[in-house]
Amino acid sequence: MILLSMECDNFYMFRNFRLDFTYARKVNYDISRFDSLFDGSHIRVRKNIIVMGGNSSGKTTLGKMLCLIYNYLICRDNESSAGLKKCIYNHFKPAKFCVEFVIGTNAYRLTAEFDGEGLVHEKLSEAPVLKSYNIQALRNKLTKTKRAREYNRDKQPDGFNIGFQSYVLRIKKDDNIVEKWKKNISFWFALSRYLRNPLGNTSGAEIDIPLISKILPVIDNSVKAVIPLAPSTPSRKSQSKKQLNEAKEDTGLRKSYSIIFKNQDVLTIPDGDLSRMGAERLSQGTIEAISFSSILSFLRSGKDNMVYVDECLAHMHSELEKYIIWLSFHMKSPGSQLIFTTHNVEVCDLNLPSHSFLFLKRTKDGFNEPIWANSRFTKNDRNFKNYYENDYYGVLPDYSNLISIVPEEGE
């Protein structure tokens, strides 16, 4: 699945909020060579994105909102229905979201509107994506298509209320669409507070011990090696039924590993659970690196994933965080979209096109506003960092009033 756009209103602090992930002008950046929807397509999509902004500007809530929408698309009742109800800002006004996305060569647009009681209106449009289409032509097709499914609560029998769940994705005739979506919609929303227990994940947080063994000695030079506590299992084809059952029972052991330090100290991580390591030997930045290795493994799985990483590398040195972000962009599969949020201004030095940078800011009336860097700055030169630091985009918060908390001399 490739996300083309999302918009929402009256969820969290988003009001008439819209993000268009497509862009028009072709750029000569190596990292953008896979930005076309598919070979020969004229539609280009942002697949490597950096989100920046001050505190409470909406970086984390954007990840939460996208996570709720993705769970809604694959009909996860607990994640989507309960979450959507809780995040409505004003329960006396309608709240809605709309997403456009592509799976293979088919485009979809799903719009859903809610009130305090649940789903009010829902519409799903579908259209094939031809190579000759630009994004405007595709959106025209989605608007005019007769292949649309629609639900209106006012037109249903009295007493019919499905709550904060999809209707069109639950009717029997659309089972093929739901199955297709569940098969092709893969995501991981890693917010800093949920890094060890992902808020939204379609695959589970796998422990990649070989990857950890490569990363950790580089991050922490007091580490000599990382040793798994059980050998890797043979391929499923070569295993007997008995071996497969034993492997299932041995899952915890296969996720466990020991960190060997140069002074011969040993730190064991049982079941890959860092909270159970029983020592304070590792720095917070090192712990973040170990946790992030699972995300890196997920990125290079080969599937077309949506991965949203929200300040999960905040305790690392700024240059190291920048390098890992750059490495992640290059490790992901060509069809994946990867979004990083950060406060680290050093990432502006990365060799990325300006359309890869999204700034979020809080308006005077308290709502979150998005600004794509290329909407106000079309050049792709290395002065980009200076523009951001000098608040050319007007997104940096003003903390000057904090000086008032310092007592004046004599007080």
C-alpha cells in the first residue's frame, strides 16, 4: 500500500488538516529513484519523510491518527473503534477522515464521518491506475467513478448503529476487498513511549539478533559481541512437524541473547525484553538502538510498509541519529514509506530533496498546521538548514517569555 493523501477534521488538534504525499516535479536525487507508483507511472509519491516542529506541534498525534486509520482499513475493532471515539476533539461537531492510497495498480479513496455516537457516513471509491495518469487525472477518476460503495446512517432502519467501525468493509460482498487490504496493508507505528510495545504493528516486534550484533559494538565500543542463547532454526521446509512444535515452544529462548563486554562482563537479555535485563549497564541511547533494530529488520522485509518512527532515537548523539535515519531510508524496500519525527536540526544536512521535509506548527488558536518545505522553498541546496534555523517557515516556537521565571536581582 502506498499512501497518496490523508485529511482529517475534529480529531485531536487537527482542523481541516490535509497532507498530500504526492509531488509533481521530478527531482534528480538518488534516494527518490523509486518514488513512482510503479514503473512507467507519472505519479510520484514522497516515500522518505522527515517531520520537524516544536513540542505539541502534532508530530506524535499525526502518528496516532495515521495508526487509527490504518487499523480501521484492516478492520481491527479494538484499535480503530475505541481510539476514534476517544480522539474526537469536539463531540458536538462531526469528525471525519479521508485517505487515498494505491495497492498494486488500483487506487482507493475512503471517507468516513462520525459523531459522538459513531459512524454517520462512509464512502469507498475505487479506480484503476493507468500509466498515463497524473495525480489529478487519478483523483478525477476516483471522484467520478461509479464503482463506489456508500453508507448513510440516516437511510438505514431505525436503531441501526454500528458504532465507530466501518460498514462498507464489513458487508459480505466486499470480502474480497478486505482480504486484499489485509494482505497488502503492512505497517509499524513506533512512538517513543511505545517503542518496546508498538502502538500499531501488523507483524509483531521480531528480535533480529544478527542485526543487533552488528549495530551494538558500533554504538557502544565497550561491547565486544552479542551472542544468541539458541542457534537459529532451520528453514520450515526442512523441519519435521515435531521440530516445528519444538521451535514454537522455544520461541522465548531464540529471542534471548547475551551482550559480552570487553572487560568480560556479561549481560543477558531474556526473551529479548530489555525491561528484564536486571542491570543499568546500557545507556538510554544504546537501548534505543537495540529496540530500533527490530524496526530496521521490518523495513528490509521486502514488503511495501508504512513505518512511522516518532522520536525513538532522541537519546542518541545528533550525528548518529542522522546517520541511522539515512541508513534506514536506504535499507527499506522501494515501495515502503518511512516517516521520522525529530528535533535534530542536523538532519537538514542530509542529501534529501526539500519535499521530504514536513514542518508542523501549532497555530494561535491551538490547532496543528502542516507545511511541506517545498511549498515555500523550491530550491534543493545545502542552505536549507539555515532557512530552518532562521525560522523562514515560521514553525519554530518562541520561548523568550520563559525568561520571566528567572528572578530579578534583589528579589
